[in-house]
Amino acid sequence: MQLTRWNPTRQLGSRTLFPALMDDFFTSMPSRSAAVRDFIPSVDIYEKDEKVFFEAELPGFKKEDLKVDVQGKIITLSGERKEETIEGENRFRKERRYGKFQRSFHLGFEADSDMVEAKYENGILTVIVARPEEEKVKQIQIH
């Protein structure tokens, strides 16, 4: 017995003008709630020259819709991509993610907010956190 995926356009019979287009449209279109609910940006974290770098992939965001908070040993990246609507639109597919996100990371040391810098360029939010002097590795000379 061969299983066939249910397709709502088959119920329309000969009234469907574009059966192949409609098959693809209904079977691969994500729901609106999934598009809003599932937005979690990818973040790379690495250390270089006594600084911790966070690089978050956030294409399509406006700089003013992003926020970086530092509190003690926690750094939090957050933001919101608002859905733009076009009056009189006839949308065929909606796959881009919209909505709010928030990601928090444990630094392992107390961060001084004056030693944190952030920039947003080409869809990448880069946050650089300098280690405090007492956290930096000190090399001891051997006598």
C-alpha cells in the first residue's frame, strides 16, 4: 500500500486552474505562528586578544531595533523584526521570520559596561567584551 500526502487542492477537482502551483503552495508554506514563534538567531562566540566576541546573524534588522544588555556575568542580545505589510498585497508565500528574540550568555567574568562595544554591519551584530584586568592572564617571569 502506498501512502499519499493529503493535499487540500485535490478536493477542488477541476476548479483549480494551477494544480502544480497550488500543490507546492499549500504543502510548503509555513504557518504564520511558526514564522513568529521560531525566530532564534545564530550566534558565534570566540575569544581573541583578551576579548570575547559575539557575532549574531540578524539579516533584515534595523540597528535601532536591536539591544545589548550587560549585567554582571550575563550578556543579553535582543531585538524585534517587525513585519511590513503592503496595502493591497496578494501574498503567495511567507517564509521570512518576524517577531522578537532574546538570547542570554554567561561570560564567566564580571563585565564592565564601559568595556563593551557593539556594531551592526551587513546583517551581523558584533559585540566585543574586554576582559577586566584582574581576569587577564598574567605571565610570571621565572628567576
